[in-house]
Amino acid sequence: MVQAMITLEEHQDRVLTIIKGKYGLKNKSDAINFVIEKFESEFLEPELKPEFVKRIQKIEKRGKFIHYKSIEDLRKDVENA
């Protein structure tokens, strides 16, 4: 675990106190961790691999609806796209 000493303005400190109380967190460190986790997925969302995007685009070009007789047929179609 990394420890850090941070400087907060009065308003930022109040916001952390509100988050701490609203979500029942033990301390401001937990509040900071909560905010980081909350926004992590928003800013660090992984992108799709280009190969996967190309496969899906190929499948979409064929049309909206395709009927498959089995899961194996679907799997073959996706793997060979």
C-alpha cells in the first residue's frame, strides 16, 4: 500500500466529508479510494482489440439477422469472420 500526504482546499475537504458520510466510509482515505474507483472505469475503460472490431464489422455487413441451427455454427461464423 502506498501512503501519500495531500493538500486539500476547504471545499474539497467538505466534499470528501460528505462522500464519507453519505456512503458510510470510515475515513477520508476510504472516501478518496471510493472516488478513484468510481471514476476509474470512466477514464480507464479498456478499448476493444482492433481484430475483434474487424470481425464484428464483417458480420454486421452481412445483414442484421442470421439464423443458426446450432451454437457451433454461430461459433464457427464468429471465429472465421
